[in-house]
Amino acid sequence: MVNAVRATSGDAIGRSPSGDRAVDAVIVGAGYAGSIVARELARAGKRVLVLESGPDWQSRDLVSSQIWSRRLRGGTGLYRSQGRDPVGIGFNLGRGMGGAGIHHYAGWFRMHAADFDVRTRYGWQLDWPLGYDDLRPYYDRAQRDVGMSGDARAEVWRPPGAPYPLPPLPLQAHGRILKRGFDALGLRTSPAPQAILSRPYKGRPACDLNGWCDSGCSIGALGNPLVTFIPEAKQAGAEFRTGIHVLRVLSRRGRASGVEYVDDRGRRHVQEAKVVVLAAFALETPRLLLNSAEGGLANSSGLVGRFIHVHALLSLYGLFAERTDIGRGPTGAQLLCQEDHDSDPAKGGYFGGYQWLIGTSKKPNDLAGIAMSRADLDGARLDAFMRRASGHLASMDLIGTGTVSADNRLTLLDERDEHGMPIAMVTHDHDDNAHALQDAALAQGLEIMHAAGATEAWAGARATAHIMGGTIMGNHPRTSVVTSHGQTHDLENLFIATPGVFPTGSSVNPTFTQVAWTLRSAEYMTRHWRDFA
Amino acid sequence: MRENITRKVFLRQAAGFGALLAWASLVTVGAPPSTASPSSAEPPAALEWTRTIEAWCDLLVPGAADHGVVDFVTTQLAKKPDDALLGIRYFDWPPPWAGFYQAGANALDAASRARFGVPFVMSSGAQRSDLLDILSRGELSWDGPPFALFRLVTRGDAIDVVYGVPAGYAHIGLPYRPQIEPVTSW
């Protein structure tokens, strides 16, 4: 790691030529977390300013094209990825209003009660400083906020909670075909719970089932921040500014005092605030903290940037004699199987668990497209495959428990971006356990495909999905960066609201938990404002 | 472009869903003079690599040349990386990316010369297919970005222009059903 601090002390920065009017809270990042905190604080009467580096996307900008969808991704050139199992960064990050939320697939799953204390239960990985019961009411609130569809009763593995406000999306042919395989092997499935509308809700239309989740749902059926928390935050009085690149969190005498940023014309500013909230996802947040002070701000634990973790990802494919209509339905999944969610090591083979996201709709191109399912094919063989697969392919994705290690980390390089901030390196290796889990899932996945009647079945490459950790939460300042509410142990008026606070990742997609956790954190901020602001 | 300044670039694995291969951790590639795409103001040498890329993409995905793969690549290389629509951004390869394409094209030419005595664009269709097979098996020296990544990225570009547009959907019998139809393909 290099010495990241470019400027001098916070006091010197305070003499910046263009200081902006102080606010109650400045929030960095306008994704789910940033817009949720903005909404809650603005509703509590606070003057809130949200600074976002990317464009001011509107739903009308979400063009139906896998080619155009790439401009929605963030972090380009700001991070390097290395290791035996490198984190896929470019595909995961967002950019602009809505953050990664505008291209995520909206598979929203609750973590199970046993996921929150795997250290205590099994002596493995880390405990969360809160339990399922602490999050349960916020899961319930979140699913009402965005309008979730699903069948809580059919999800036999689901922890207790309110039923979904909307019924499941209709099952498409490729989901129905794959379900045969699960049924034949005695594996239970349920409709996949999704932050996608199956019926009109709060003035938004139901999903058209055309599979444009990745390029951004322009009709607003998918509950991304553009159609949920951002307009509500604005209505409550929060201000959002785009094209703003925050360089550092400023601090004086053990408190955060604001942020230093560069606007879209290259002018440097200081924005003072009573409270600073970093909601810039799991990678930019530790990059900012490490760039904010010698040795990193809020880093007395030395853990800022450490414990980056991801999910193990594996895609299974099958070709079927009948038509699958793989272009129909949501991108993320139609059905869910969590039969192997349990982390109990007594089951043998590996620790942790996985879920199957069944019946993922496909477009021809892009990283998760039909052509990438057979990356070995070229020329006429590729064309023959494309024409066959468009009518007869079905697929499902494994999301599995990842590796939690302090050695998987983000550090700063000497190389700098256009604004002078150090580029970050993300290093990640899976342990043998994650590979053993993928091996087991691969074998089961092929068996399911054949049981479903596939004439050919195969798996894609082992990969990673979702990015968590880097600023983990915990009860003790020596072993964590923030509290269970995201308050940094070192600076009481500096908060973090990203999946970077997750000490472990379970084996479910993290967005639902991120949203619920942020609702809880924002409520804490409003109730205890006088204690730290 | 081999005579251009070279620099050491940490090459990270092709990550995300596409993590297919472990690449060398440190290689040397030709660095481009700028991120600008070829234009009439650029020397002929700068255009040469686009002809190689075009022929190569057409080998990987027949029709890529006619469907404008060079226009796609060069127009995107001319944009700021944040706005570029190239699939390479998913492989966490650091921008600017023109050097990636140029170095790959140069490596293809060198391999073709070594094998057949002619640059890639001068080789026959059969020779090009042979070269792809040989390079895929790692049986010929390759002095460029990791071959597997180069193939994956350029194959993706070709797939974008052939199959990722409404006409391509129609070709394979997949209804496009846009919510908002793109005004231009890229």
C-alpha cells in the first residue's frame, strides 16, 4: 500500500477556495443505500445532500440493449483485480443515479437466522453483530417499499416474516422445464422472490417479462432506486448532485467535518456537514477512506479494505428437445431452490451452502448471454448453436458461500485516476472450501439438467458474483470498522452504508439484506441524531 | 505499434461471469499513443490494425465485418472509457483499450507471418482457420495480450454486432421485444 494522502491536513483543506454551504448530512453515492438514507433523514427534517459521481440517469435512458447497458457500469479503470479467483468488478459496479441498483436483477432473498452467527455456531468465518430478528421488520418494510412478488409459503426455507405484497411472476417454459429435474430428484422449489412487480403497484406497471433487467428496466416494474427511493427522497427534500467525484472525507479533532470533491468542470470544493455517510458501494468506500488520512480514516483496526468477499458463481446450461422460450421472463430467476442453504458442517463435504436461481432468461450477447454459454465456439458452429439455443436452451445459476479472509483485500496503488486518487487493487482467492462447494453443486446441477430431460448439459466457468466486505461491522473496534448501524468506531459522525459492512455473505444475493440493513441504520441515525451529529 | 512506447501492465484475470482462464500476472504490451480511434488524420499504420481486427472478428463470427465491427470498436475507443460500450470493460482490463486491440492485431500479424509468411489479412480463409486452431492450442508463439482474453474480447465484439442487434435476434429466432428500442445499435 502506498501513502495515499495527496493533500495536507483537514484544516488546510478547510481553506478551499469554494466552500459550499454546510448541510446536516452529506451522502456519497446515489444507489439504494444512499437514497434510502437520504429519504429517511430528509423525512426527519434534515438538510441532506447526496453527491453522485455518475450521470443523472432517468428511466428513459435505460435503452433495451445489452450493448448500451455497459454504460450503466461503474468503476472503469479505477480498480484492478487479481488473485486465483479474482473479483469481477466491472460487471458488478454501478455508475450514476441508482447505482448498481439500476442494472441488478432484483432477486431479493432473506438471509436465514443461522447465517448471522456462523462463528458461534460452527467456529467458521465471522458473526454479524445483529441477528435475523433485528432485521426482520426492515425486510418486511423493504418489500412493501419496492413491491416484491413471490410466494412466502412456498419458500419452505424462508425465515418468518410478512408475506410478499404481490403474487409471483408467471412461470415461463424454461423454468417449467428445469423444475422437472428438481422434482425428479426430490428437491423442492419455489417461485423466486423478486423486487419486480407482478401487478401494478404504487403507480408502477407490472413486469412485461421481456428480460431487460440487465440493461435497466425502463418501465419501472423492477423496483430500482430511480422509481422507488430516489423520488421519495427528493420529495422529502433531499438534494442530489451528479458528476461529483468525492476525493476524501475530511476530519478534524476526531470527527468527520465534510468531504472534498471535484465537480464536473474540474473545480475543487469542500462540502461541510454534521454527518458524513459513505454509500459508495463496497469498493469505492474503502478507497475513499484509505485516501482520506495517513493509514486510512476510521482505520484504527487496520481492517479498512480487508475481508472483501464474494459469492461463488456457477452457471449450468441444458439444451432441450422442446421449446424453452429462454428470452421470456426476468433475467435473475423464475424459481428458487435453497435445499442446500444450511451451513452445518455435519452435512459433510464443505462448509456453507448454495442456492439455485432457476430459469434465467437470456439475450444473445453479453457476459451472461447465450453466446457466452459456449465460449469455445466460433464460426459456423457458433451460428448453428445460436440458432438452436435461442429456442431450446435453459439455464440456472448457483450462488454459493464465498471465502471470508483478511487476506482478501483492497489496497491502493501508486497509479492515480484522472482526479488524482490512487487506483485500487483488489486481491481475492477462494479457499478450498468454496471450490469443494462448487464441485458439489456442479455435480448436482448436471444431474438436475439430465433429470429435466436435457439432451446436452454443461457448466460455465467458475466465477464470482456480488462484492461485500472491506469495511466490516462488528461489536469491537479492534476487529471491525463499523457498528451494527454502520457508525464507524473511530468517528461517531461518520457512517458507512454499503454491502461492505457485511462480515459474511451467506449464499443469497445481497441487495435485499443491504436495503433492509440500511433502513435499520437510517432509523438509528434519525433516532439518535443528537448523540453524534 | 511495437515501436511505440511499451509499458508493463498488470493483467488481471478476466473476471466476473467470464472468468475463464488464469492469465500471466505480468506481461508487456504495446501501449497506444492515445485513446483516440483511427481517423483520417491518423497515419496508415493506425488503420492497418483495424483491417486485421475486422478480418479476425469475421473469422470468429461470420458477418462481423459486414455488420460493422470495426466501426463499433473504433467509435467506442474514441469515447471516454466510462461511456464506451465495449465488452472489455467487464474483464477489468485497464483503459485505454486501443493498445489492447493494436497489440492483438500486431500479434496476429506476427503469428501469420511466422506460419504462412504473410500478414493476417493477406492469408487465405483456410490459413486463418488453421491459425485460430493453432493459437487456441497454444502451439505458436504469441506476443500480445493473453491470447485467450484477446479471443474472448474480440469474439464478444463480433457477437455484439452480429447477434446483439434486432436483426441478429431475428436471425436466430429470438423476439427482440424492446421496452425502448435503441436509436442506434451503438
